[in-house]
Amino acid sequence: VELVETGGGLVQPGGSLRLSCAPAGFASSINAMGWYRQAPNKQRELVAININGGTTNYADSMKGRCTISRDNAKNTVYLQMNSLKPEDTAVYYCNALILGYPTSYEYWGQGTQVTVSS
């Protein structure tokens, strides 16, 4: 069971990047998928989340600059980021949540580096 992330890299300020996260080996439906990020010496924070392929939520710092979408057939989640700023530089992690009773499960990808710099 793993989350395979692609799409990170170096981009100039004002540029765009699209991150992808594809689950592999999941036997159950994933209830929520999202993206978090962690900059050096900072806590991991939510960037965007997609719940059950419908409801979305964004960090205030990313509203208007990114869009999270999900291909339900593939369970793949995408994060389109525009107007990137140097402060967006971080390792971005994909997250998947499977709700269950009595136990829910949470999975993390290995992280992909996004660097915004001229």
C-alpha cells in the first residue's frame, strides 16, 4: 500500500505546478485525499483536501491559487498550483484517509519537493 507522488520540481515565482498522487495496493475505498506541506523548521500544514470526491477545503494561503481534484475511477488526486511564491517552497505530501469502525487508517506519500525560486 503506497501513495505515489509525482510533479514536484523547481519553478519560478508566478509559475505553476501540478502534483499527482496515485494510490497503489488499496483494497478499500479512500474517503479523503489531500495534500500537506512542510517547509524547513515548520510544522506540516494542510494545503488542500478532497472529501469523498466532492467537498474540498483549502488553506487560506492557497485559496484562489490552487485547485484540488480527484479522478474517482483511478482514486488519483491532483493539485494544480498557480501563481506560486517563494514561501510555497516545501516538501509536499499526499495523504489518504480510510474511515472505518473501530479503526480508521491514514497513509502518507514519500513527499515531493517543490521549490519556488528565480
